[in-house]
Amino acid sequence: TAEERVAVTPEFELSIRNVCGERWVRLAEPLPDEWRTSFGDICKRLHLVHVDGASTCGDWAMVAAVLSSPKVVIEERLEPLEDVDRGLFNAFMNGPHFSELTSETVDRMAPVLNPTPPLESAKLLGRRALLGGASIFGAG
């Protein structure tokens, strides 16, 4: 299975691309006294990586296995896309690196984070803004 293939691979690299840049991460087995959180917790509990159905992928089982992997991020690099303003890249990609996140951070932050996928959050925000504008226009 895909989970077994991820489990027997001691280390691998991923490229995660979003609208502003690309994040390269190297995942590996956690050490016995590991302080970093798992990549699975980064994806599933903190919702920092989301893959939607519109993405082109040939092996969804493998994607699901990687997104729930117990491996940890041991190395990470961020690069802006060529056509993205550096300021926008810095604002969008600002924050802790995945390789710096601890299990304690996940336990503290997970309960207060919104699990709604980014596209759905943007649509909801747009609807709220439209309704808010309409109510002001109607009252005015």
C-alpha cells in the first residue's frame, strides 16, 4: 500500500507549491528523542498543507499517505515564484518553518485553528463581504 511505501522509505523530498512560492522539505524518520512534530500533524492538525481535488495527481493514495506521515521535516527551503513580488512572498510565507514546529505547538494551536480548506474560506469571506456591502448600501 501507499502507507507501507512511505513507511519503508527512510527519507524523501517534497516540493509544495502555492500561489506565491515553493517550499522544499526533506522528510525523515523521527529520532527516539524527537522534538519536531510529524508532517502528518502539520497537514492534518494544523492544516498548513492542503491539496484540493483540482490538483493534478496520478496517485492520490500516495498523497494521502504522505500528508498523514509520521516522518518529520529535517530540512526546508523556501523560494518565491519568478513572477511574484518579493514583498508578497515574504508576507505570505512568513511564519515558522515546518522544521521548527514542535508537538507542543501543535497541541496548543490545533484546537483554535480553522479546518476549512483555503478555497472555501476565501469563498465564505467573499460572500460575507458582499452581504455586508449590500446591507450598508440598503441602509444608506
